[in-house]
Amino acid sequence: MTYLDRFRLDGRTALVTGGARGIGLATCEALAEAGARVILTDRDAEAAEAAAQGLRDKGHDVRADRLEVTDSAAVEALAARYPEVDVLVNNAGIARSNVPAETMSDDVWSSVVDINLNGLFWCCRSFGKRMLERQAGTIVNVGSMSGYIVNRPQEQAQYNASKAAVHQLTRSLAAEWAPRGVRVNAVAPTYIETEMNAYVYDDPELMRHWVGGTPQNRMGRPDEVAAVILFLASDAASLMTGSIVLADGGYTCW
Ligand code: NDP
């Protein structure tokens, strides 16, 4: 096998959560380009189907399915339908910004933790169980540099806490499952140009913090995160498990 072959995913099945747009959609394209059969899931069935059709129009092997990651029964049902999934990318996530901790509602706290942490765990559990039975498979979780640092000047304790928990969950599962052939890693991106951040583009003060605070002097693009996910999902990363890979333009160096 050549070094370049190690990055290929021919014959593998990959499932991505929150795949209808942003980092998830770019990841579906990256995995499909590498030869995987991709199952693009999202909580909005129509958006998932439209996104999958866009990738099929480019010649990729992609099908769509609805998946609300907070519904553990639905996650288990989908995993039972696709026991052959070799690559799981837990990308679905939300952020709620500018919410001071002392006045945060139960709903804001719970909705973020429910999707970013609980939903991600339900997916790891259901798909991971089947990977363990086959003694093969790999999971890539989308964490965040916010799992390491407290980004300023926003107040989003729930988001930061949920992503730090994702990192430690990644390391815990990696240690438990490594002896049985399943790798678990995470990517920790900086600020990425997606709809999640649409509210920031018209806020020069925030943009000054984000861009000016980044040694590369820019935000990241979804495809740049997808490339890291592709690497972690591939055999090129066969020695890596429990790694949290920063893709942050140097933000956390300062
Ligand atoms: P987007 O908001 O652009 O896309 C997220 C997608 O996930 C949407 O299609 C959304 O659907 C879907 N989704 C949300 N909740 C659920 C759910 N409960 N079940 C299934 N699908 C769901 O986000 P990004 O692409 O920016 O972010 C993707 C991941 O990357 C997230 O985990 C995020 O925390 C992480 N991340 C993002 C960064 C950034 O700067 N953008 C930085 C670091 C990490 P809907 O339209 O219905 O909301």
C-alpha cells in the first residue's frame, strides 16, 4: 500500500451527523471523494436530501437519512439499519452565544449539552457497539478549541463545557475501545465560516477579536476542517486514537 493509498476510503461506509451544511457537508464531500459510500444525516430530512443530491450531482455515492441526534431510540434504530458503518463523524452541534452564566435559562444550558454531548454519546454508543462486534471502525468527533480556551468576548459557558466534555469523552472511549480495534479521535477547530457564525460578520468588534486574535489572521473554512477529519478517519492515522487535533490557525498559541 502506498502512502497516498492510506488516505483512501474505498469500500468503506461513512455516516456523518449534521451533514446538510457547513463542516458536516464539507466532510461528506471529502469522505466521498476519498471513495467512501456516505450516509449524510441531519435533523431536517429535506435539507439532508437536497445536500446529498448536490453531492450526487458531483458524481459521489451519497444517500440521505433523517437523524435527530438527541433521540437515542432513533440513533439506535439507524445504527441497526446500517451495522456496516466503518466511519462515524459526530459533527451535529449548536452554539448559543452571549448568554451570561448567572442568568442562563435551563433551556439554553440543556439544549446545547443535549445536542453537543448527549447526542454525540448516543451515536458513539450505538455505532461504536457494532464496530466493536466487527473489531474495526473509527469515530471522529467534532470538538472545538472552545474545549480548551474561553473565547472572548462571548459568554457561552454551556458550549465551552460541552466541547471540553466531548474531548474527554473522546479520550475515554479511545482508551476503552483501542484493544478491540476501534479508534476514536476529535478535531478541535477555530472559528469557521459557517452559518453558525453568520451573526458575527456584521460585528466588527467581534471580528477584530476573532481574526486579529488568530496568528493566521483569518477564520477557517469548512473544507479545511473536513480535510483533518478525512485524515483522522483514514488509515493514514492508524496510530492515532484519543487525539484531539487542533485546527485553529494558531489561535491557541497566543
Ligand atoms: P452549522 O450550524 O453550519 O451546521 C450544523 C448542522 O447540524 C445543521 O445542518 C444543523 O441543522 C445540524 N444539527 C443541529 N442540531 C442537530 C441535531 N440535534 N441533530 C442532527 N443535526 C443537527 O454548524 P457548523 O458546520 O459551523 O458546525 C458543525 C460542528 O462544528 C458543530 O459541532 C460545531 O460545534 C463545531 N464547531 C464549529 C465551529 C465554527 O466556528 N463554525 C468551530 C468549532 C467547532 P439545523 O439547520 O436544523 O440547525
